[in-house]
Amino acid sequence: MTALGSLNEFCWMDLKVRDPSGTAAFLSEALGWCFAVDEEDWRQATKITIGGYQIGSVSDLANPIYPPDMPVHVASAWLLTTSTAALKPRP
């Protein structure tokens, strides 16, 4: 994965949706994001790219690994130096 930004900043998101193709079509049109299945990923995940940088993926909530009543949401990841870095107060 190509990380955007610096340590302690956003680096990845996973859009958890019920209509992956509709979501991809809308966000491609609205934001210019590119969506494509990653053939090298064993999960065959749909990855999101902007300007050649991978920024996330799309997960289908219809997959039986998710509870049927799970709401649509975005899961995000942050690049941290250590797990305790997130717990330290900022000056």
C-alpha cells in the first residue's frame, strides 16, 4: 500500500456499503475516485485510488461475514508510530 501523508495521519479507509457498484459509480462521478478490483489481492478487493495512490477499499455488507443489520459506515485507519502514541495528549 502507498501511504499518503505522515505518521499519525489518515492512511486508509474501507467503505462498508450495500451497493458497491452504485457507490463506486457515484463517487467516481462526484469526486473523481477510481475503483478497480485488485487481481493480486487474494480477497479480490475493490480498491480506491486517487492520482495513482491507493487510499482505501470497498466492502459489501451483503457478505455473510457481516451481521445483517450492520449499518453502512466508513472504517478508517491511521498510521501511528506506536500504539501508545494515540494515547498521549497533545500540547
